[in-house]
Amino acid sequence: MTRTPAVADAPAPGVWEELVTAALLGTERRTPPGCEPGLGAPAALLDAAAAETVRRRAGLRPAHAARRPDPAPEDPRPPLPDAAARRLTMLLTDRPGAAGGGRRGSAPDLMELLPQWLATANARGFAAPPEALPALLDAARGRTDLRPAALTFAGPRALWLARLNPDWRFALRATSGGGTALPDPSATEGATERVRRLWAEGLFAERVALLTSLRARDPDGARELLASTWATERAEDRLMFLDSLRTGLESADEPFLEQALADRSRNVRATAAELLSALPDSALATRMAARAVTCVSLDRTLDPPAIAVEAPHECDAGMERDGVVAKPPSGRGERSWWFGQLAEAAPLGIWSARLGGRTPEQIVALPVTDDWQSELHAAWCRAAVRQRDGDWARALLGAPTAPEAGGPGAVSLAERAKLLGTLDAGERAEWVAGFIATHGLSEAFQLLGMCGVPWAPSLGRAVVDALNIARDAGSYPWSFSGVMGLAERCLDPSEAGRLDGLLAIPDEPEDASPGAGGYWAEAFQRLVTTLRLRAAMAEELGAD
């Protein structure tokens, strides 16, 4: 009888790894530890593995129990109504698949409605249901645009969860102070000391959050705190900190910004100069005005009079200190590059006196000699946006019904969109509605993105009428998918009833794209369904 090799009574340390290696390589190539080679080696390997498994399990020592986490904080906000809670679950879990070939079907895109639902819930002050927090954090993890509204709605319990799951740590980084309350220096002397300690020892994100919060309630204190460590900060940190001064920018910031003009970092110097140029009474704005007016004059020898431009011939040290970048980008001439920066930084109020007391509209209407018009008008566009000057913005935008879609002064639709941002919401909507009525939707997507939600009735009607015209022309609806998507999110839900007449498949003209009528009916069905769903969501949340 063949005797099976015995397993060693006391396996040496590391024997488990040797058994695993023998099993992987085979007992013919590697003899298991404590066994003899031969036909019985496989059985001996299994016996040894079984014995080693028992030994390893029996040898485990009980660990000390970890400290139980603190209870989740209470959320004092009122709970969601039951219908709204069910709607939230549906918005977080449904993922309708997009059909191929650009066709979306008639079902609403629920995930695109989630941002609007969150905004309404936050406005009403509701607390998130505890059971919805994991799905809400997962949604915010995948979409950075959702994070501010989602974390506001999720409240303190989401931050408690985020500390327990590495996948949700973004919530701690995205929340001021990592979810901890920032000290209020106006409360007590001790709180002031905690502010300075956090500023000296905190993580960068905490310091940015502290500076931003302090800037909103105590601009002078925020500026003094920044100045206390300015010389020792890294260049990239100085740039981020300096950007916080955009909030509540005032003349009291000028001395600090003037000092920043001598910073070692070119980006810091440029940002300081940009902020100073947004203060029309600053010394930098005065210096830029003096330079700019020497480059622009009114040539009265021409009929009609025209603006003449003589761009600077050099970029001296003073110009560079005031933020003028000497080296132009590829393809730009030096003189036009320098001139554009001077005209952009000069206060817009100087041009009326320089150009014969004319209004902004009259100045923009003047011809400009030697092909300098696009450069000069583009600089005025940037200045109007930076200085938030509505009169100049209106002059550069021109009438929305003008034949030229580019307008009298803007060089692109992107510039026009920025100019629209200087106007109030009502005027902005009326202007875009007039533009769409004249030029259609193909040029209007960027402009629509500047309009408040829900769209004003006149703007909504203009968009729907333009979509109907596109349908009658026989083009495919996905050519307007961007505008259609905006309409689903931005059109007033009360407009749904007016769209019922567009749900039928229209008669297709002979030159229409094949099947376009059916696709349009489907697209309008999705629009109507989405609007009614938004109305139901608002009603469930008790919104007006």
C-alpha cells in the first residue's frame, strides 16, 4: 500500500503563499511544502491547504472595535411632500436611452429636469429625504453642474455621509470649509482668532471659502486678511485670491490692486489691471484714458466726419506695468494688439468729449478710417462688459431687427451674448425675441443662453414660431436640437396648451427631408410632455 505523505505538523511562516504557488504551477513543477513528490502530492497539497486555512482562521486575534461614528446631524428644514419625494426618486433613477441617428423619441429627458427641480426645492426650503441622499450624491458626483444645487438640497447629512465614503469626498471639497461652519469674525474676539488660524493653517480650498465668505460681509476685513500674507503666497494662489475681489469691487480696493500691478506673476498683474480698469475713477483707468485718447480722434475734414485711429508705436514699461501685454498672439499685429488693450481699459465716459459730445449710439454709427472699425468696436464691446455700461451695450448691440446679424459693433455672436448680460432680464428677453423674429434660430442659441428662466412670454412665442417655421420648411428637427432642449427647460409651462396644434404630423412639401414631419411631431410631443411634467413638478413642490 502506498503511504500518503504526511502534512507537516507546524507549517513555516509564509507557507500559504508557497501552497498557492504550487497550486498555480502544478505539483509536478513545484512540490508543496512539507510534502514528498509523487502521485500523492496533489492530495497532500489539498490537505495542507485545508489545514492551513483552519490555522489561519483560528489564529486571527479580535481587533479593538472602532469608535462608532457620531450621529448624523439633524436637518431642521421641513420634509418634502410625499408626491415631490416620489418625483425625486424618479428623476434620480430613470435613465432613458437615446435612440440612434439623432432621434430622441417623445419621452422627456428626466435628468435634464433635475437641476430645475433642485432649484425649486431649494427655493422652497425643503430638506432631502435621507433615503435619497446616496443617489443624490452619486448624481452630483457624475455631473459637476449639479453639485451646488444638489449639495444645498442634500444639507448637512450629505456631508456626514461624504466623510464615510471616499467616492463622495467631492462634497467636502465643494462645500465652504469642508462642511464646517466658517467662523464669524464679527461675533467675538475668539472668532477673529479662529479666522486668522484658519487663514494661516487651513487647506487651500478652506482658505478660498473663508476669503469669499468674509468678502461678502466684511470687504475691508477680507482685503486686510489677504494683504497680511500676500508676499508669502504662491503665484497661483495669489491669482485665485485676487479673483475673489471681483465680488463687491470698490474704490477702497484700489491701493491694494495698485500694489499688485508690480507682482512677480504676469497673470496676477493682468488680473489686477483688469479689476482696476473696472473702476472708472481709478488711477489706472485715468492713465489708460490718457493713452487711449491720443490714439483716437475725429477727422472733421471728411464728410461725414470719421474716427481716425493712430495705434501706439511701442509698448513702454509704464504700459506693461498697467497690464498691457507686449507680445501679441500669433497672427496679430503688435500695434493693433496694444491699441485694443488701451481702448478696452479706458473708461467709456471719455469718448463723448473726445468725439464731439456724441452719444454712444452716434459714436458707434461713425465710420472708422483705415479698417480700424472692427478692432475699435471689439475693444468697446469688452469695455462695456467689463464696466457694466448698459448705454454702450445697447449702442453696440444695435436694433435686433437690423439686417446684419452681427450688429453695428460686435464682432461675433459671442460678443453680443456678453453685451446682453449687462441688460436687465426683461430687456434682454425682448431683444432676443426681436432677433429671432428677424434672423431665425440658427444664430440665436448663444443669445438664448443669456435669458432668464422661465422665458418671458414674448421670447417663448418667438422661439415656438421659429420652430414652427423650421418644421414647415421641411428640415430635420435635430438641426435645432440645442434650441429644442433649451425650450424644454426654459419655456413657461403655461405655454403647453398653445402647442397642442403642433403635435399632428404636417403635410410635407416636395423638397422636404424624408420623414421630417413625423420627427417634428415627435419633437413637439416631447416638448409638450416635458412642459406639463414641469408644471406637475412645480405643483408638487408648492411653487407658484
